[in-house]
Amino acid sequence: MTSPEDLKKYVRDVPDYPQKGIIFRDITPLLGEKTIFREVVELMSRAWSANPPDLVAAIEARGFIPGAAIAVKLGAGFVPIRKTGKLPWMTVMESYELEYGTDQLEVHSDAVQPGQKVLIVDDVLATGGTASAAVRLMRKLGADVVGVQVLIELGYLEGRQRLQDVKLVSEIVY
């Protein structure tokens, strides 16, 4: 199994994207390496396999990629958490702050049944705003949020502080 330090070789740093002063962690090189991508899905599924969730709720857009694969691996259903205006059915919304602004997340109002165990997946945890909004959104629907799984955690931004009431697992930490 590839170490977290070795996985960093497959993450491209893009300076000043989406705005000056931000270093964007691009996972597309990692996704393009089939062996590494398979290992990442295994790694990201490991902490949840003994007690798998009913649903994996993944955050748009890059969270969908590992999220869908993890759902299949864990035998769970999949729920897309989208930006405002992209879902065709009745939705529930939650606002949040980003490292570089504010935004909103939506999910179909019938995507989760009360009491269902939900794992939230995203590619990167930065300030924690998006992940904490996803937790709140799932709880609005009555979900039992079992945890948040991310591929990359930007530890220097202290996003973990916003998720103290939920299990958080990250595979690569910067």
C-alpha cells in the first residue's frame, strides 16, 4: 500500500487558483493512475468497512469521484450534495464559508431517511466550512452522520476544528 507521503507525489499544487494566495491541491494526476486510484479508494473505505454506512453523501464536484467508488466498495447508496440550483427536485439548503468566499449546498429533501447512517466524503478539507455545512445538511434530514472522510486535509487551515463532534479521517495531511 502506498504511503501518504508517496501519495503526495500524485497531487499537483496549482498556485493562485482559484484566486491569488491559494494553493489548489489538484487530484487529477492521482485519479489518472489506476493502481493509485484503486489504493486511494481502499484507504478511504478502510475506517468505515467494519460498520458501513447506509449512504455515502459526497460533496460536489471532486468529492463525487472517490465518494461514488467508496459507496460501491462499502455496499452503500450514494447521495450527491450539490451547489445551489443544480438539483431537479425539492431541496434542503445550507450556507457555508469557504477559504475564499461563501456558498451554499443543497441535497434532495428525500435523499436521506431519518436514522440512516451517512458518511460524508470530499476530496479536500480546508477551512472545514463545506464539510461542516454538509454535516448540518444531513442532520437536517435526520441522518446519523457517522463521519467525514477526505483524501487531503490542509491541516494548517485548522478545518478539523469545525468538525469536533464527528469522526474525521484524512489520508494525506499538508
